Amino acid sequence: MTFLDTSTLVGAMLERHPQHAACLRALQEAADRVTDSHALAEVYATLTGFYKVPSEAASELTLGLKALVRVEPLLLADYETAISEARQRGVMGGGIYDSLHATCARRKGAKRILTRNPSHFVHTAPELEVVVP
């Protein structure tokens, strides 16, 4: 199983993204694709904030991901695990969101994470293979 991080999802959805072709190919080739519900919010935020995609188009792109990847909800237990591990692993600030992604990935049995930000998973997912499309 492969967990898709927000950065890969944005790259796959946005044709003007500099790594669009690589991210789209990685998304299409990944077996048993999974992400978490928080990633959808991050995708929307990135599209509308950083890339200035109009909200209507960003909404359609974001919600369209459900047809391409299984979206799993985050559980209270995921938050408890991520926060507890953050303390142990020295994760601070926004790194908690990547810790949540890693926690969900482990819970679902993912063996690797596809991300454009491999350094974000050094502390949060050291046991998972981190792949850059």
C-alpha cells in the first residue's frame, strides 16, 4: 500500500505544477493508493493559497481525488499517537501534520509514502520507504 502526501496530490492535480508529470505518473502507478482526510484540506489550502486557483476549481480538483485514491478519516487515536510520538521524536510546529499522515499510513498498512517533501518524514516515518516522484 502507498500513502500519498499532499505535495504529490497537488502536483498530480495541477497541470502547471513543475513536477506535474512525475506526480501524476506516480499516482497512476501506485498500487493500493491511500491518503487521509486532512490531506484533502491541505490540497485545497495549497491550491487556493499558494497557487491562487479559484475556489470553485480547487474544490472540484480536491473532491475529485476521491475517484483516484482511497481517503481514510483520521481518528482521535491517530491524533493521540501523532502528538505522543511528536514529543518523543522531536517533531514541532507544522510537522505534526506530517506526523498525522505518517500515523494514518502506518495504521492502514502502507509500506511507502509518496511525497515531494521527503525531509518532512525523516522523524515522523523513519520505518516507511519515502519516495519522491
